[in-house]
Amino acid sequence: MKNKTYSLKINIWLFLIAFSILILCFLWLFQIVFLGSYYKSYKTEELDEAASEIKKLPNLNSTSVTNIAEKHDICIEIYGNDTYIATSYNKGCMEFGNKNFKVKKEFIESNLLEQHYTLINDKFQNETLIYALKLDQDIYAFINASLEPLDSTTIILSKQLIITTLIVLILSLIIGYFISKKLSKPIIKISDEARKLADGNFSADFYAQSDIYEINELANSLEYAKKELYKTEQLKQDLMANVSHDMKTPLTMIRAYAEMVRDITYNNKEKREENLNIIIDETNRLTLLVNDILDLSAAQSDNIKLNIEKIDLVNLIDEVIKKFQILSEKENYQFIYNHPEKVIIKGDYKRIYQVIYNLINNAINYTGIDKKVYIDIKEEKNKYVIEIKDTGKGIKKEDIKHIWDKYYHSDKKHKRNNYGTGLGLSIVKNILQTHNFNYGVNSSSKGSTFYFEIPKNN
């Protein structure tokens, strides 16, 4: 069965009213129900304190005893063979000066050091508390306090509490309404804006301008989430547009040249071979794009599993450079490789290979007219720094923080070639983050240097 729910405003309002009722219940309980018990307990404590002060008196005299009696609003009788001190009986106290008085006689004969009694005062017909104690061998103190009837007091308090209860309940209803409205208003606004965001409306405004810290923090967090979702949506649209374009181009070429072979050049061996080679090249380009998309998807979904092993980094980079050797032969590219004699690291061979390949490929695309690409391994105290540098025009300062995003659009007029898919640096970032390797880029008008760091004995 579904629980009945109420709006935040109603819930806050009901909680405030319930809290007020709870406070009123406690007020009634302690002011009316437990008033007599509390009063009796209070008077008993007064008797105990007076007894303690009498015990500390260096000399028992009428003045000292009277001062204690007046201080605590009680009556005191000191009784002994040669001593008798009694405070004036003007407070409704019980008179028991007679040595044959039942309580006095009973306590003296009991040989107890102290004893509490509760009696009904025949003179005033009210309850009286008596604290009897033995001060010395033949000296006794009898302290008593009258408990005033509380019936009239209780009636007065009850009438006052009825009025107080009505006033408090009315104020609770009014104040609770305004408090609940104030507290719920920014949250309701945030909730409405969140629905807009869920529907894909990125114009949602979460700034609630509340004076409550937690609500402002919630608004700021949702505003940040909105911006990040907007970025993600833009990247998704860019990815779809670019992937669609990158797939469309080779597919169009494959279809066009396949039709040309079928309809025109099937009898001309030289032209047919040329057209088929173009089809193969475009197929390879399409395969590269699909592989990069799969690699990036696996890295970003944390599905990438590293196979950590010892790697000869010098040989690994040699193997990557060999892949680009055809560019040296056909287009006069130069790969300048500087490194220590031997560098052994720990990592996933396939993924580190992919990083080096993509970074060199990026440098090839953006290097200057000298067609030089520099690959350096620098050994420092606790780490190796791998740098791959081109001699191009560099990256604008405002673009640097975005270059690791897939398909980021920047000014690429200086791009020399198109060996790749536009996903290379994004793949590099995810692989290096998975390895927990620091990475970055330094750029100037003389070129860009991409680097990453591998700790020694990592």
C-alpha cells in the first residue's frame, strides 16, 4: 500500500504544530500533574540543607538557628537536657515542644541518627515534613516545613495554561505557515527547475538566493551539474556529427569507387587496381575510426583492464616509429629520438603503445614545414618524462584546456595531414589516467610538447 504523502510546505507546517503541542503537553504535565511532587521534593531538599548547616554551627545559639530557619522558610527546634531553642511558629509549622510528643519520643527512643517523617498538622490540617536528627549525645534537632495546599494554585495555573495553550496553538499555525513557506519556496523552485533539466531544458536556473547554507549548496551543485550535462550533451552532439561525417566520407568513397570498378574500369587492370587500392585505404580508415571509438568507449566506461608487465620503453617507441617509416620515405618526415640506453617501466604494453602512437600521430599532423617530430625520454630522480614535440604554430592558450576532449574544434588551418580520427588525444588522456600517470602539454609559437610522466619502480 502506497504511503500518503504531503508537500514539503505542509510537512514543515505539521511538524512545527506537532512540536508546539509536544511542548504544551510537557508544560501541562510538569505544571499541573507533577507540581505537588516537585513541591514536596523541593521542601525536602530545604530540610536537608538546613540540617547540614545546623551540623556545621560551631555554637548552637538562638540567633544562628533562627537565621537558618528564616533562610529556608522552615521551623527548627533544638532539644536537649540543658538546651532548648525553638524558632517562632508563624509559618504554619507543627508545634511539638512537649517532650511526650509522639514523633519526638519515638525518635529519641530509637537511637537513630536521623529520620524523615510526614505528618498531618492538626492545627492547620495540612501536610508537614519533619526531619529529626541527633546532633550530640543528648541534643536533638527537629526541623519541619509545612506543605501549603496547592489546589487553588493548580486551578489558577490550569486557567492560565488553557489561555496559553490557545495562544501558542494560534501562533504556531500562523508562524508555522510563514516558516514553512519560507523554507519550502527555494526547494520547490529547485525541484521545478530540476524537472526542466530532466526534460533537456538547459535554461533551468537553480540559484535560489536563500539564506539557508544547505539550500544554496544544493543549488550550486545542481547548477554545476547542469553545466556539466550541457557540456556532455554538446560533446555527444559533436561526436555524433563528427563520427557520422567521418563514416560518411569513406563509405561514399568506397561506394563510388566500387561502382566505378563495376561499371567503368573493370576491363582496365591499371585503373581497376588503383580504384581497389583507394577502396582498401578508405576501409582501413573506417576500421581505424571504429577501433578508436571502441577504445574510447571502453576507457570512459572503466571497462579497460590493464595487463601490467615490465616494458622496455626504448624498444616500444622504436616499434612505434617504424610504423611511420613510410612517411620518412615518401614525405621526408624526420623522427628525432633521444633516450637513455635502457628504460624499464611497468605498464600495459598495448595501451602505452597506443599512447605513444597517438601522440606521434598528433605531432605529425601539426608539425611545421620542416616535418620534424622530436621524441625524448628524460630520466629524472624518481621518474621518466616522455616528451613528443612538433615544430608547428602551437596551440592557443584558450584551447589548451580543451584539446583532450574528443572532436574538440579549434583553429586547425595549420594542420598538415589527417592521419587519425580526432579521438587520439582523448584516448591518450583516458589511458594515462587509468595508469595514474601525470600528463600535460606545453605550447608556444614554435611548437607544442606533449608529455607524460612514469614513476620509477611504479
